[in-house]
Amino acid sequence: MLDRLPRQFRNGLRNVEFVVEERPSVELLRAEGLDPRLDTLYGIYQGVPLPDRSSLDPPLLPDKITIFAAPLLRDFPDPKELREEIRITVLHEIAHYFGMDEEDVEGLGY
């Protein structure tokens, strides 16, 4: 899938770990300002966005993009729709890695 990313993203990704987990924890949802009874996440970027880094910073652990399988499977039972939502979610989180905020990301259609 990563080989089909837009060139602008594919060429700039460095030291990023992609992980699939069953679902976001209650603690993670709360930390993101979400209500665990009402809200969920399909994915999350955890790390230091590229624009916020300095060459003076110590080496960083890999940034991490996590995709949550259970909410995606629940909300997108059609395989074609599921693939598309996974693609959108991955692109959305990669955009955060590049320092884009929610408004920027939505402007790209992710």
C-alpha cells in the first residue's frame, strides 16, 4: 500500500513505524479529547511532526502511525469501502507526520 502513496508523501517518509491494533484504548481516546462511549478513532499519528524538529534535537524513536482494525471493520463492512477508508486514514495520519493540521488535511480530502 505504501508504494501507492502520493509521491509527495512517499519520498519524505523516514523512520515511521506502521502498526495495526484491534482498537484504541479508553485512555488514548480520553487523551485525544474523545468520549469513549461515543467516539472512536480509525488511526492516530504519534511523534514529532517534521516541521517541529530541529537538527539540534537528539535522535528520535520512530514516529508511529497506528490503524485501529475493529472500528474500521465495524463501520465499513463492504470490502471496497473498507479499503478506501483505510487508504484515507493512512494518508490522513501521514499528513500529520508532515505537520499538517486537521484543516490542512481535510483540504487534501483525507
